[in-house]
Amino acid sequence: MTGEETVREFVRAFNERDLDAFEATLDPEVQLHSMKGIREGIPAARAWATREPVSYTHLTLPTSELV
């Protein structure tokens, strides 16, 4: 999978709440930089994507162009 394909699949999986596919796009050493700091690893990324009470289950990542 090319880098662009990986990004597109990440966005698709996140927007469709396909958490298994979301995880599959991530490197095991992924670092997500959020407003509450850096989250490291796939379990932390999944927790970020599904956290409560402020859940991102209604958030989508719009894309118009990848460069």
C-alpha cells in the first residue's frame, strides 16, 4: 500500500468507525498528538478514537486533496 493509499484508508476507516481497519493503518509505535498530549501505541490510538464522554464518534476527517 502506498503512503497515499494508507492515508485514504486511515480516513475512510476513521470516518466509518471501522476500528479494526483504523488500527491496521497504524504503525505499532504510532504517536498521536492531541490537545491532551501525545498518545503512543495502537491501544492509545484506539482509546483516543473512541474516548468518552467526549467521543469522536461523530467526528469525520474531510479530505479534498492529498499532496
